[in-house]
Amino acid sequence: MNVGENTVTIRVTAKDKATYKDYKILVTRAASSNANLSDLVVSSGLLSPSFNEETLNYSVAVPNSQNELAVSAILGDQTASLKIAGSSVSSGSTRDLPLSVGTNTIAIEVTARDGTVKTYSLLAVRAPSPNASLSGISLSSGSLSPSFSADTLSYRVSLREDVNVVNVIPAAEENTAVININNTAVSSETGFSFSPVESNRDLFIGVTAEDAITHKTYRIAFTKMQKIIFNELAERTYGDPDFSLSAVSSSGLSVSYVSSNPEIAEVNGNTVTIHKAGEVVITATQEGTDFYEHAPEVKQTLTIKKKPLTVIAENKVRVYGDPNPPFSVVYEGLVEGEGLIPPPVVHTGATELSGVAEYAIEVSGSSSNYDVSFVPGRLSVIKRELNVVADNLEKFQGSENPVLTFNYQGFVNGDDAIVLTRQPAPITTATVASPIGDHPITFFEGEAANYSFNYV
């Protein structure tokens, strides 16, 4: 018998088999009042409590990774109708429902054939996100090293020497996460302005997940580039006093120096001491600190010129026939306390045989530290004194004078009277008539290129 009106016919037939009469009975069958479910099924989690058709309220815990829940219900009476979250579905079919974090109320409404309505309530509780990862970090200057990865927590950033402030903008993978930088809450729109210095170079980005339990801390260690300003070096001259180098670093840290050849120019601290003429390269360095990076080296060439030096041969005088005297020089421009190494060579073309004249005293030599110019001197060879000694003679009064004779004392170099241009001639005042006594013998002057005469 169907639900609703059902007609039952009773036919009575007469004995003649032809006559009959139908009696009708209208039987009305009531509609079912069964509004129960026979089962409730979810795609994730376990119902609490376990399903029972008489239990109307249930809950299910869903992980945060599950952003929807499939719900299906089976009717206890297939003539009933079924709605899940307000939409009609057939018994046993699935309805996929989106889930928000937190409690999601899902109504399962069963309407029996007779109109009886029963509503089952399912509370689907989606867990908060445990995601405390960043999706990226933006910087107004510099770049992360290594490149950003959500699972990499420590980075370095190198800033140019002229950058004093950097804006850091972190972005969370989940917009429900809370971000703070150095204990200050920030947003992905505004970021955080940071001024790294030597004593405060680390920036910490803390990310707390929506579950308020999971936490990550990202660290950025900032370093700063630096450069050295080291201007060209002026030329110096051998013998110049010590001088100071004056390079500076953009960090303000002290600069160190090294010479490519300390034998030419030595650097102690920032003081340069010149040892030789020549050329060296002075390298300025700054090794850096934990905050300031190693500065690129700067090299400057130091040229040390030779010192002008004049070497003057002193004039000398000697007598014809004597050996040459020791020659000497005087210096103009020599560094105090030094001598010329090797000593200059002083020489002349004159020998003991050289006649009376002026002879050049030449100077020559070389020096690695001096630009030497030479001034020659002169050797004056002067006449040697030649003694002309008259012989003492006697004669009788009234007699003729004897032949006057004399001798030379002082010839050198194998010379004799033949080298005289004009020999001296002895004369006397005595005559035949001269009285008894001593009468002088004198001379007419002689001439000679290399001798002067002393008459005795």
C-alpha cells in the first residue's frame, strides 16, 4: 500500500453470474515521519561523538592544511529529503564545503515524507596555521646572501659606504602571522628602517604563526663596505726628512701601509724614511672589522729623485819636478754625515816631468743617490828655484881677472844647463887696478822655462 490514498474495490457477483456490485473502500496510508540519518561521513578527522541517529550535535577537528571538508549523509528513509549547508543533495552524495580557520557550523537538515524536520549540527573546527615562514625580504639597499629561502634563517647584507639607513620589508607566507623586527611590530606595507652601526649590526625578524605557538627568527647581519682615499704622492728627493702618509678610510678606521722596497723607502706606522733614490709603491690597506669589510687596496707610487750634488776639485800648487800633491774635493749638497760612495776619481794629466803650466784637475764618478755635477780644479806647476853658485877665486893685485866660474845646484828630472833659455853670466867689479880685498861676483840674469834663479 502506497503512502496516501489507496482505493480497495470489493465486487459482489449474483448467482446468475451476470449481476454484480462493486463496493469501494478508500484506505489512506499516513506518510513516513522518519527524519533520521543512518550515517554521517566526513573526509577528514573523526566525528565526536560517534554517529548515532538520535544524536544531533557533532564536532570534527580538521588540520589547518585542510581548507575544505567533504560531508556526506545517508538517509534512514529514502523518501525523506536532505540538505547539507542549505543545499539539497541526494542521500550518500558528497558536498565539498570551504573551511575558515576556527569553528565552521554545518547544518544537515532531513525532512521526512510527512514534513517532519530534523537538523543535525556539525561543528568543523579548522586548526590555526602553524606557518611561521617568510615568503621574502625586501631591502632598500644591498641584497641578501645567500638568496632568500624560507628555510634559511641567517643572512648577510653588504651596504655601500654611503648608505646609513636601510628599509627592511618582510613578507609572511601566511598573512595571519605576526611579524616583529627587533621587538617592534611591523607590517609588510611599512617595513622597518634600520641604521646598522659597529655596535648594532644585527637585525632580527621574528615571525609568530597564527597558532601563537610556532615561531621563527630570521637574522640579517649587516656589513658595510669601505674605501680608502690615498692621494698621489709628491716627488721626494734623496736626503729629504721623514714625512707622514695621510690616507683615510671612509669608516674612520686607521689605515696601514707597506712599501714594495723598504731598502729604498721604509714605512713605520705612517712615517716614511727615505734610504735611497728610486721608485717604490706604497700600498694603503684597511683590514676591516666584523662590521666594516676589508677595503680595496690603494697603491701610490713614490718617486725619490737623486739629490743634486756638486763635486769641486780643489786647486793645487806644486813645484816643477815634485810629485803631484794629494788631490781633494769639496762637496756642495751632500747629506750630512755621508760621503760619496764610491768616492770620486780625481786625476790630472800632469806628471813630475810636466813643465811649468796650469793643468786641469778632472773629477769623475757616479752615484745611485746623487745627481752629480763635477767642477774641475787646476794644478799650478811653478818654477823650481835653481841655485847659481859663483866659485870663489883669487888673483894678484895688478893681474888680469881669472875666468869667472860657477855651478848649478837644484836641477831635477835629469835637467842640466842646456834646458836654460839663457844661462846666467858671472860678472865682478874687480879690475887690474882694484886694491887688495874681496870683490863680489854677481850675475847677469839667466832665463829658463821651469826654473827661477837664486844667485849665491
